[in-house]
Amino acid sequence: RGTLMQGKRGLIMGVANDRSIAWGIAAACAAQGAELAFTFQGEALEKRVRPLAEGVGATLVLPCDVSDDAAMDETFAIIEREWGRIDFLVHAIGWADKTYLRGRYADTPREAFLQALDISCYSFTAVSRRAAALMDRGGSLLTLTYLGAERVMPHYNVMGVAKAALEASVRYLAADFGTRGIRVNAISAGPIKTLAASGIGDFRYILKWNQLNAPLERNVSIEEVGGAGLYLLSDLSSGVTGEVHHVDSGYHTVGMKNPKAPDI
Ligand code: NAD
């Protein structure tokens, strides 16, 4: 057990189960002494999230649906009442109607577009504003994105557009909060088999493709995303803000893999 996060308090939003990326980051922070609070979306998930949270010593485990402004106000009012202040926040939340996570992006209806952008992009801005108000000694805000924001990936469609907006919002939020010593970054994770990922068409094929074509020739784990999250949430990254950091076995760097590369 390390001490990198000793004395720091953070809110983790987006744990659904022990395969969630948010859980990988939470576990890494807890192992370094962070004190954590968790939110979950709706009662159905509480029975999974509460035991995980309590296993790392969390006492604040709160419902929060990020499509609901009043619910977010309530969550942050409780955090303020119980803790007074916080040091970091993890936003690992994304959602789009899976009907449109296959086929053509061109066919996305307005309602599906607005919902995807609301939950997957605006919610980070909404929670960042509330969290920043409680960060009296600087802080770190972190969200999760995917390469589909930068390039066309099969079936990612409206989520790719939402993630592009999310990455832009990371830069604007970093500028807004920078003078107060609050940093804002994103991790662009490679594909990982989670609940959210199962909604994407042909996800197994995407996993296989990344494994075969990434420089490291394997996929990444939530523990590896957790390690990068720990860096971005801790003082180790005190000079880093507005950044999108790839944790994807290097896949984003590859134009085309050399099929005849010698096996050294
Ligand atoms: P996950 O299903 O474990 O987590 C997604 C979370 O979003 C769940 O906890 C869910 O409850 C929450 N959520 C959805 N709508 C919500 C709402 N209205 N209010 C509150 N919470 C809501 O899956 P994950 O893969 O760990 O996803 C976490 C983040 O990582 C997402 O932003 C996702 O886009 C991103 N990401 C995932 C991958 C991947 O391959 N799994 C790759 C890159 C980025």
C-alpha cells in the first residue's frame, strides 16, 4: 500500500460493477491511500456498487443520475455537508441508445443525438462545475474517452461525435479552472469488455483488431487504465492539464502495421 493519495478525497462516478473502468481507477487510488465517495445510477446498480465501495472503506455511496440537474445538486450538497471539500473527481460515464451504435451514423435521429451528447458530454461539464466549487486547494478532474472521437471506428457513430465534444470540453474546462490550480484531463482507453462496451456492434471484432494491430499486440486492462488514472489524479501530473492521454497499447499511433515485420 502506497501513500501517493494520502489525505486526498475524491468522488468516483460511473462504477457499474468490478469490470468498470471507474472501478480500476478507484482501486488504484484507494491502494494509495485516497478516501473515496461513489455514485451509482439507479437502484439496480446499488447492490453491485455498495459492496465494492465499502470494500475500499467508502462510507459515502450515493445515487446520481447525471441527466438530472437536481440529482447532481443533491449529490454535491451531500459531499459538501460530509466532507466540505474535495481533491479529485472521476467521470466514467457514457451512454447512447444502442439502436444507433450499429449501422450508419447518418441515420441518427435528433433525440438519440441529444441524449448521447447530454449523458456522454454535457454531464462532465455539469459535474466539473459542481466539483470545482469544492476544490479549494486545486484539484484534478478526469473523464474517459475513446479513439472513435478522433477517427471513424465501426458502429461507434454518435458516441464518436459525443466523445469529440467531450475532448473539446476537457480543453475548455482546463482553461476555465486553470488559474485555481484545477487540472482537467481525459484518458482515451483502448477497447475493454465492460457493460457499456457490450452495447456496441461487433465489439468482439474491435477487441481482436486492436489486439492484432496495436504495437503491444494485446488489449489493455482496467488496472492499466487505473494506473494512468492515478497519475493524472495525483500530484505526479501537476504540470499536466487539457490533455487526452491514450492508454491503448499504442493503437492510436499506428497507420498500418507491417505484415512482414521480423519478430525480434
Ligand atoms: P460501464 O458500463 O462499466 O460504465 C458506464 C457507466 O456509466 C455505468 O456505471 C453507468 O451506470 C453509467 N451511466 C450511464 N448513464 C448514466 C446516467 N444517466 N447517470 C449516471 N451514470 C450513468 O462501462 P465502461 O466501459 O467502464 O465505461 C466508462 C467510460 O469509459 C465511458 O465513458 C466509456 O465511454 C469509456 N470508455 C470505454 C471503453 C471500453 O472499451 N470499455 C473505451 C474507451 C472509453
